[in-house]
Amino acid sequence: MHSASTLLALGLATAVAAHGNHQQQPIEGPLQSLWYNTLPGDGGTQADSVFSGISTFGRLPYQPCLGHSAIQYDIAFIGAPFDTGTSYRPGARFGPSGIRQGSRRLNLYGGYNVPLATNPFNSWATVLDCGDIPVTSYDNTYALRQIEEGHFHLLTRPPATDASKAGPALAGRTLPRLITLGGDHTITLPLLRSINRAYGPVTVIHFDSHLDTWRPKVFGGSPSDVASVNHGTYFYHASQEGLLRNDTNIHAGIRTTLSGPSDYDNDGYCGFQIVEAREIDTIGTAGIIKKILDRVGTTNPVYLSIDIDTLDPAFAPATGTPETGGWTTRELRTIIRGLEDLNLIAADIVEVAPAYDTNAELTTMAAADVLYEVMSIMVKKGPLSKSGIDAPAEL
Ligand SMILES: [Mn+2]
């Protein structure tokens, strides 16, 4: 990221690029200091106070990336407002806007992450909020195609940093990282389809209270092919489609009831290891971090999918299928910070349904803060080209 003035200049440069040759200069006036304040937390890049103006994730600059392929970034936030794959409480279509609202204060004091000793808002990386992928609420099959193609369009663009260095000498191109704001968990299937087209089968770390590998006949029955793809079965389909890298995937935070012990067998066939939520009582956050690292390794490209119901409903009540006995926000944030050495290529956070939240915005704030840790470890790791990860040459 850049200073406020650089960001403004970048935004204007992009606007000029997008709209032709009209030269735009910053508007000035004799009382400019009264209505345009660039002090952090009292104006900053958007010239709005942190509690006013239009919401973007962490008050990051908004760019209409889907409509303008020249816009470049290293990390982009993108919303997928889909919730017609839910089994219990609907409402996650409002997740992207809710998480943005809950993220307003993230960089009020500048955004420096003390335990990680990095500042994701002021680093080498250009980080943008690209708005939402348009998603129909009337046709699930069509909506999942919209999400896959929108994500793939954003994923396969040259990143802002290091793109020019990724010349013919490199077998593949370096890609930007995307962080998707859900949406119910069904969206992870089209997101993994997009990732698979760019990287091939990928290692998945899945934070959730639920397995989400259920066979359609177990989870909600299977009255139709469309109904068989929902927020409890998408990992089953991902496994069947070969989107998951064999025997490197792991769930963490699991505590749901089952149809029977065979659900765990089926989960193993889908390629997952399980860390139960209650294990934190005996092995602590350090033990859980170690289990995850041992399973996924530090060289594989890793996709991170976070269901907000990993957290106990005391900390995140506004979700589709809450389960008591979960982790605290402190514990989940610590565990995510423990993954800083991994090669995270993309991430999502899902199942935030703001209509069930408290007036204090507990859930959307928790989701925003968890993503702050994700964003921090991505920035701290550096460009993907420096992680030894390039996209396949055929892209
Ligand atoms: Mn869940």
C-alpha cells in the first residue's frame, strides 16, 4: 500500500486511464483543509471520517475491477452475495456489505499488526476492494457460474507488483491473491473451480464447526441435481471433481453432530484430516497450529476457507447454522497468525448473516478482524512469485 496522496494519485491515474485523456487535477480551494483532511483516522484516503462515507473493506480504495481489466492489485477483496444454498438461517447475501461495515475501524490508527510486526495497509502490496460479483438469487446453477467466472477473471490478471518481472524466463505468470467475502459456504465450490483452472488441485485449510463433505443423500436429501449442491455438500463435489490436492487438506474447529460415525469415514475419503474444536482444551492453540502445518506443509499452494461459525456463537451469533462450544476470536486469530509461513494463494470467509447480529456488530467485526489477520500474513509473505508459486504456463 501507499501513502494517502500516492493512493489518490493512483486512483486518479486509473480514472484517467479508464475514461480517456481528460486530465484530472486534485480540486483545491482556500478552505481545503476544512473539507479534505488526509490525516489517518480523520479522513485518510477517502477524505471521509472512519465512521462516515461509503464502506469498503478496511476503508481500502474501491475500484470497479470486474468492469475494468486494466485495474491491477496484489490483493483484492471481492464479495459473493449468495445465500440460496443454506439449510437453516438464510441471510448471508448481506455478508459482504456487513463485513465491510464491521471493518471500518481496522486502520483507524494506521493498521499496524503488532504480533505479526507488519502493516497490511502500508506495504509493498496494492490492496483494493473490488466490490461484489453480481449474483442472481433465482437460479443457483447460474449464480455459481457467475461466481466462478467473476473470480477467475479477477484471479488471472497480472498483479500490480512483480508482474513486469514475470517475463518469458518464468514458466508461468504470478497471479494476485483474492479474498472473497461470502455468501453461504456453497460459494467455495465455484471459487475452488476457479482456483483449479489457475493452479490445479489445491491444498485446503477449512475452519468450520461442520464437515461440509456430506454426500447429498445425507445432507438434505437430493431431490434434484441443483439441490445436491449446497452449503453442506460443496466439499464432497470438490473432491469428486478433483479440485483438492490429495491427502493434504484439513478441517479445524469441527464440533457438529453427525448422521453417524460414517460421516467421518466419508470425510477421510474426500481427503480431509479433522481437528476438533475441543482439542484446544488439551493441546492449545500451539498444538492446533502444529497439526495444521504438519498436514499441509509449507510448499503447497494453500486455499483458506473460513466459516464464521468456527467461532462460538457468543462471539459470532450472526451465522446460518451456529454451534456452541466453539473457539473465541482471540484463539482463532492466534491460530491464523500461526499460518504465516504457508503459501496462501487465496481465501474466503463465509456464512456471515448480519440480520442475526447484535447491535454491537459482534459477528461482522469478528469476521473483519479475522480477515485482517489473513491479509496480514499474505502481505508479510510477500508476492507469490517470491514464494516460488507461479500459475501454470497454459494460462
Ligand atoms: Mn459451518
